[in-house]
Amino acid sequence: MQPITAQVLLDPDRRRLAEAIERHGERTVAEALGVSRLTLPRLIAGLRCRPAIVEIARQRLESLEVETLTRTIQVTAADIKAGIPCNEDSCPVALAVKRELSVSNVQAFDGGDIDGRARIFVDSVEFDDLSQDVREFIRAFDLQQPVEPFSFELPWTE
């Protein structure tokens, strides 16, 4: 049987696959799909893949999307007190994410003059779909302006 291109089978899903990789990281998506990390670029680029792999990828990608949770992160007064201005590893937002998700490698940035979007990296996985409150908090804290505890939503998979 002639292989069917991933572009044909995953056309709208190809974008979702790329977004899932961006949101969750290659390793997580590859494990969820049951494919090697080397197969992911082929699926995205639309190169020829065995139809069975593409169909399994489509089904597992749908289940991965369902498994995406939103976690509420509470930035507490203790996080603010322990935070260090202009230090992405010790920003109160990073400290709160570390505490709430029980992870150790977290950096938080306000987006600065690049594009104005706050970013949080957890083990090299980037989360940039964050509320404006997160950016404003990080910027104010880095400028050593008064800040108050707050909470925000972070997409997360268990």
C-alpha cells in the first residue's frame, strides 16, 4: 500500500500537534503518541509516514488534548518575601510554580520588550499563554514596586 502523507491525514491536526509539542515538549508528546521523537518532525512537516502511525498519532493527540489540565497557581506572601528581583529562577512566580507543581527547574520572565508576553519555563517547556496579570506582577516585582499575592491559571498535564 502506498504510504499516505501526514499532511493529508493530519492537516488540521498537524497544527494541533505542533502546538502540543510547543506546550508540552517533544518528549511528553512523543511518549503520549507512542512514537519516537524523530517521527514528530515528519508528522508536522507532512512527510510520508506509515498510515498506522499517523492514525495512532491522531487518536493519541486527541487524548493528550483531553488530559491537559489548568492548574491554579497561588503566588503567596511567602513567595514574594523569598523572591529575588530580576532573577528568573527566584521570581515569586517561579517559586510558586515550583511549590504548586513539585518541580525544581522553573524560570519566569515578563516578556520585556520582546513581545510583551510573560513566559514560564518548566523543565525547558515554555508556557506563554498567561494572563496579563502575570506579566504585570513580574515587571512590578523586578522594578521593586509593591506587589500583592495573586493567583493565575497555568495549563498543565499530570
